[in-house]
Amino acid sequence: MTTLDFSTRFPEGVVADEREGYEGYIIAADKLVEFATTLRDEYGYDYLSSVTGVDYIAEETFEVVYHAYKTIGGAELVFKVQVARDKAEVPSLTDVYPGADFQEREAWDLLGIKFTGHPDLRRILLWEGFNGHPLRKDWQEAYYEADIKPFKSRWPKPEYARAEARNPYGANVKYPEKFDPEKWVPEGEDALYGSLAKYETTDDDGLKTDHLTVNLGPQHPSTHGVFRIAAKLDGETILNLKPVMGYLHRNHEKIGERNTYLQNMPFTDRLDYLSSMSNNFGYALAVEKLIGIEVPERAEYIRVIMAELTRIQNHLFAIGMFLNDIGAFFTPSLYAIEERELVLDIFEMVSGSRMMCNYFRFGGLARDLPAGSLQKIKDLVFDRLPRKTDEMDRFLSENEILRSRCVGQGLLSAEDAIKYSAAGPVLRASGVPYDIRRAAPYSIYDRFDFNVALRYNGDIYDRYIIRLDEIRESIKILQQAVEQIPEGEIQTGKPRYQMKVPAGESYGRVEGPKGELGFYLVSDGKGNPYRYHVRAPSFINLTAFGPMCKGLKIADVVAVLGSIDIVLGETDR
Amino acid sequence: MENQGLNSPGYEIPEEVQGSVAITSIDRIYNWGRRSSVWPMMFGLACCAIEMIATAAGRYDFSRFGMEVMRPSPRQADLMLVSGTVTKKMAPTIVRLYNQMPEPKYVVAMGACASGGGPFKEGYNVVSGVDKLIPVDVYIPGCPPTPQALINGLIKLQEKIDGQSIKSVRWYQKGDLAAIPMPILGPDLIYQEQIPAIKEASKEA
Amino acid sequence: MYGKGLIKGLGVTLKRFVDTYLDDIKWMGKRYYTAEGLAHRSSKDAKGVFTVQYPEEKLPVPEEFRYVPFLVYDEGEKGEILNRCTACGICSKVCPPQCIWIERATDPKTGRPKQEPTQFIIDVDICMNCGLCAEFCPFDSIKMDHDYEIASYGRTIHHLDDLMKPASYYDEIRPINSAKEAAARKAAAEAKAAKAAARAAKTKAKS
């Protein structure tokens, strides 16, 4: 937490947030853009990490929370804007930080906070015409049962019924007056295509040609799930492109605010389902910050080991799928998945599940490493993984077809990467040496000797090769960690399933395999988080996707998307 | 080998030609042909899709069951493996994909979400199981089902195919096969059968 | 030279191809369908094809593996079923997707709650296999199963009868954990007995 004195620069409109457990500054809405510009240009906070809203219904206010960082490292600066609930309008920061684009749209979609001056303020996760803004505290969904868990209908007098049987079509959905479903026209598509560009007829070379709108997805083999790309084409060249998401929007945050703190842990597994251990890590850090609990030494080591193994298997999978996308159909991904399986074996042995590990607890871990698992990890990190990473490198990196497909394509400059709040390998492949493990070390990362993987060209090839570099660095960390790991406890205090958490806010972030994974929590002192927000790297990295693709051929869009490495569970949440 | 599965009992085949001749019923050979070449659609929804990919990959390799040809186009697929959470935003697309698949077609609901809504069931954008939209043949519980559990489910599907008869399957009956009506995305997901009730209600209002 | 990278890459694939056969020869037909062969194929030294020939051979699941929950019951001396569950409701409270419904029995005479369930429903199609119920059950009653072969032609809802499995089964699938828990239970019972004895001795001394 940084304390800065803004009183001379902003005598009015900037006050420190003095609520118990809160930090940062509260900015008057009319001063916001000026403040952000000053922050970026004079104080060096060039990286806007997270934007989200909180509905303080008791105070009749919405609060928009911003987290900004310096890319040279250091702690975060939090600033907030408070507006009345019935007049929820905040100036958009997209001009100062273009990375706010999607996040502001999300806050509009889920909370109904209007960002004036936003160039394209449409719903992002839900569809146009959806009834209401679901993260508002007074909004109830179709199968609404109770505000908080545990539900009363489970014990000791259960009323067993499937939610849909009790309430077949969600009877508490409000339909507009004179609503006729047969004549209903969803408005979204027009707005989407309108935001791309107008149809234009050109006759530059004597031929009358139209610009073309093409949709990829949501069912398309190259989109890594249910993701849609709406593109405006001139011939085969991309003029403009908008990602359309929300096809896997699973209401993570709404459910998260109903769950108890511990119940959220297995749900975080399903965010970025390729790297559940990392998600656990981030969430555990955020909650531990709130309750102020220490983690025993051995548990810290196991956490780091698991997080780094997660990074390795995630990058392997990413490389495999990326090569699938550019047409190296299946062989590289089969090789990559083979190594991944061996890592998953370890996860299964340690946590009980291959993918949904649910292994971290507040103040420690669910259980100690079972006998034999440490040896298995050692076998992998000292022998197999270095060997196989080299093999992967030999197999692909010099391949002429791959190189001609990737080198110099899909460029993202360092300035743009920072501007669009790109994170993780995407940011580092553009030459910005920003890695949270180094910039603001959490857990025990400051004890290990490793380099921040860095590439400078910012093209597709660099985004591919940097993942191999990161695997090598992770192996380096792992080799140190498995040697140094001490004996001892793995949990501070007794594991508890329900606990009171002091009121306040916290932002826990880790360097996940895809970039900065942050959890913003607001506690009101009860057993459930009042606000639970996930800063999802896959989602925010997509902000740079459109600009990266402009001017490329349509086939390269697939390669660019593959090189960003998104996981839909995290993009849509 | 496979011939044994194919042979109809009750007919004596001379020993010397047993290796090359099989006497069978049309049902058997038809089912055998279908069960040995179930082409799944390359269609991943969520977490389970990753396990589906792992199942398709080297270690579990469902090509051993004739399922390696994953087709991204529904027109060429026999099996829709619904691997993951069915959201309301995706629901119309799923119904459309199902309608586009040619008969005979099968649906496997992989994992808790596709079977019954799963852990995200209470959410405002989640459909409580894909069987609210399209008919499902096999349900595989698990969150996510491990690759071996998935293969177990696919074997169950093969068993189901084995038990079918040309005379009774849905797609050889008289009359056109009706396409499944597409739900609409309104203020919430609206099923076609809901429309009269909603109209009635809005009239009253 | 243009094409050198391609050739290098093809060399990798060729090596893999050859490795499979070399490994086959080295294991002399024991690479498949034997426990050692399977272990070799999932070890760091695995080379070439490493397919698990499910369903003919199954990858052994580790002790901690979790699928859907089940209830453990002890067998009495005459083979009667002694349900460990006391219907305390902790599992249904801790369950993240709230997929557990428990009805606590009431004594028909007094109308007071009894420590056993009359109904225990787990909606497997909601369950997320997270294992929190098993982790926080104070009576070692609800545990995570290893049986993943439960695909069916209909939705899966487990009632009390489907859930009950004997303690011997639990010992078999999780030997280390069950031994640990049994020891802890024994220690707790002994401590309790010792305390009771001490109290008895104290009251005796007083009188």
C-alpha cells in the first residue's frame, strides 16, 4: 500500500479512504479523468490493472474501484469513485487507460454503472435485452433461493426438489410490459456490427467491393471453446474486430457473494480450469490478507511447487493448442499433453483431482504431500521436464513453416501492451519485464533465483517462445524448492469451514500462467464476502486482441488468439 | 474378435470358414457399424472439454473406439459430447447445432453441469442440464469426469446403440423428424412452450 | 539452410516412433496389461506410445482421489448396519453447491431429534467433487468414493440406500487415511474413558 500526498496537486476532490479496513483514495467523479492522467503521467502509475464496481446498497452508493501499478514494480494504488445508486454515471477512463475498455463494459453489464464517454458501452457477458443488472444486491435470479449459503432447505427438514422443478421457468423474471416473445427482436447484434464499422462500398481498383462481416464462433474449432469473433473484412484483411464473449458466463461473482469464504475455493478451480492451483493461490492470498493469517513454511513451499507445476502444464497445453490453431494438427499438442498428464498425475496424487484441485486453505493447505509424491516431482523436474522442454524446442522452434507464420505477425508494442493492460506472457513478450513474482513478491518467491522471461519483438513467435522460456524458469524454481522444502506443519490453526472475516477490502494477486490473476474482496464482517471480483487475465488480455489483429489476414487472427492463450472459464467467469 | 460380436447365434458356420464368414441380422451389422464409428463433434463448452481433449490425446486415446474423427461441423458428426456448462446465452446455438446434425445422432451429457446444471446451477445464466434443451442418451456424472470415466460413458453409449433396432429408432419412423424449437434470448431464456403463458401474462399487465 | 528446422522436427517424431517399438521389445510383451508395464508407462522413463488400454487395464487411482461422496457404515458383530452418520448437517452446510439434503430422524415417542438420518440425498448432478464434506465430517462418515464408472442413461441422484457402503470398502480404497482416522478415534475414545474414569474416581474420593 502506497501513501501519496495529493493535497497540493488536488486540493479538492481527492480524499484518503478512511473507512476501517479500506485503503486508497476517493476521487470526486468530475476529477477522475484529470486525476488518472496525473497519476499516469506524473506519478508513473502507467498500468491499470483492475476496474470493478461495488454495490453498497445500504449507503445507496455505487463505488467504482481502480487498481493501478507502476510497471517498474511496487505496490498498488487504489482509487475509488462513489456515485449515487440512482444516478450511476462515472466518466470513462478509456482515454487514459484503454485497458479499462472491457472492464468498464463488464461493470455496466453486471452492475449497471454507466461510463460516460466510453466509445462502445454495450453489454459484454450477457446479451442485450437481459433483464436487469445481476450483481446489484437487490437483483434476484430465476432460481433464487436465499441471499447466503448455507440454504435453510437442506437440513434438518429438507425439501428436496430440483430448482427447476420448483420454479420451472424462473417465475420471478420480470418481463417488460406488453412483451410479445414472438415479435421480440434482440437489439444486440445491430449495436455489435455497428460498432465495427459501417458497410462501405469502395471502388479503388475499378471493382465495386463491399466490406464483409464475418463471425467466427461461438462454435468454431479455433476459438478454444465458446468464443465469438465478429470481424469486418476487406477481402481477407481485417479492418476491425470485436470479441464477443459471455457464452460461458457462469455467474461466478454472483455465486461467490452467496458462498462462504471457504466454499469459494472449489469454485475458483473452475475459473481458469487449466491452472486451478494458481487460482487457489490468488484467492487464498486475498482472504489471508483480510484475516491476517500466516502460512507455515512447508505450506509455502508446497504452494510454490504446485503453482509452478501448474504454470508448466498450462504452458505446455497452450503451446500444443496454439500449434493446433496454426495448422500443425495434433502432433505437437499430443506431445505436450503427454507431459501434462504426468504433471496431472502429481496433482491427482496430492489433491485428489486432476484438474479441480481445491488444495489450498486459508493459512495452509488441505493436506500434506502424500508419501512418494515428492520423489515423483523430483523425477519430473530434474529429469523428464528439462529433457522434454528441450525436445519441444528442437521439435518446433526452428521450424520454417512456424516461423514464417509467426515472426513479425500480430505485433504488440511495449507501450500498447501496457496501455491495454495486457498481462503475463503477452506483456513480457513485448519487452516489458513485469512479473509479479519479482515486481511485488508474494509468498516466498523472493527466495528463489530465477529470471523473468523476456522477449522483445511482441509478435506471435515471441509469445510462443516465451512460454518455453517460462517453463525453463519454472523448472529452475522447482529445482530449488524441492531441495529446500522443510518438514513441518502445513496449516496454521485448525481448519475451519466457517469463519468471521474482519470488515474491509483486499486485493490479492498472483502471477498466474496467463498473467495477473487478482481477487478483489470486500468483507462486511460476516461469513460471506460482500463483494467478490476476479481480475481475469484472459479477459483483459483480449482488450489488445482487436488492435493486434488490424491489418492481418483472417487466418492469422486464429494464430493471434492462440498466442494470447485464453481460457473461456476465466474470460467469461 | 469383433466378428463374435457381429455373429447372430443360431446359425451354424462351418469351422473352416469361421474366420471369414459371419451370419448376422441387419440390426446387428447396422448397430455394429454405427457403434464402431461414432464421430463426435469438436465442441467444447467448459472445463470438461479439457478432459475430453485429454481423452482424445495419447494417453487415453478414444480412437481405440473409432471415435478419433472429431468434426468441427455438426453436419459430419454423430455424437454431440456436451462437455461443460450450458449457459443461456449458448442455449440457442446448442439447439441449432443439434438440429443441424444428421440422424442418427446421439448426445452425451458429460459432467455435472451438462447433466443437471452442476455447481453453477443457481446462476442466472445457466441452464439446468442440457436435457432441458435436447434429448440426452448418456449422463456421465463427475466434475469433471476423468478420462476413464468419460470412456466408460462412451462404452455405455455403444451398449445403448447395440440394443437399438432399425425398426424402432426414431429416425426411421414415418413422417418428418421435427426440429427442436429454438429457445429465444429475451429478458431471460424463453422456451417456445412458454410463449403462450408469457403472452397471457403481459396482456393482463 | 532452409528446411533444416523441419528436418530437425521430423527427427523428433521419428525418434518417438522408433522408441515405441524399442520399448515394446525391451519389455518383451509385458508393456501392456501388467501392473508394472502400466507403472512404467506413467513414469518419467515412459517412451513412445503410452496409452492406457482402458477398459482392459485401468490406471490405478491414488488414495486421495475423489469422485462422488458416499456414506460409511460400520458392521456390528451380528452384521447389523451401524450408520456412522449422526445427521449433524455439517456436510450439507459446508457443501459449496448445496447438493446435500439431510433429514434428521425424530424419536416418535418424545418428538426429540435422534442422531441418525432418515433421508440422505446427494444430487450427483450438482456435486462438484470438491471433497469439503469429507474433509469436515467429524464422524468420518461421509467420504469421497473412488468409483468413477457410474455413467447411466438417466440423471443420477443418490439416496440413502445408494450411498451406504461398508467400512471395509472404505479401508480398501483409502487404507492410509482410514488407519489414521481409526487411530484418532481410538485415542479420542481412550481419552474420554480416562477422563470419565478420573471423574468417577474423583466423585468416589469425595463421597
